[in-house]
Amino acid sequence: MEKLFDALHCPEEWRVGFARLYLMGKADLCWATVRSKQQEFGLGWSKFKKLLKNDFYLVSLQKAKEDEFVHLQ
């Protein structure tokens, strides 16, 4: 999504709205509970990404990606 938004020069304030269209399964259910808090807490793109990463990004996959990144440098 980040690459797509960058390529389209998508404004920061539109990103959560567009990204949520692609949520499925558990992520979509999570969004249903967070949605009401979006306006209350000003859930921006950075907070949205952090929420999804913390809840849905497997620790083992995250570690593998970190290792891959370190080896590329």
C-alpha cells in the first residue's frame, strides 16, 4: 500500500480510508471496533499501520524480513 500511495501521491489524510477498503477477515473485524475511535483519537496513517502491524504481522515473518533487510545492506 505504501508504494501505491507514494506512486499516486495520495495525501496522508486519505490513506486510512483507501487502505481499509482492502481489509479482509480478522483485519476487517478489527477495523469495525477501531472505526468508532478513528475520529475520537485522530487515527492517522501512522497509527493505522502500527495497529495492523502489531495485530496481524507474525513475529516470525517480521524477524525474517528484518534479517533480509539487514543482509541487503
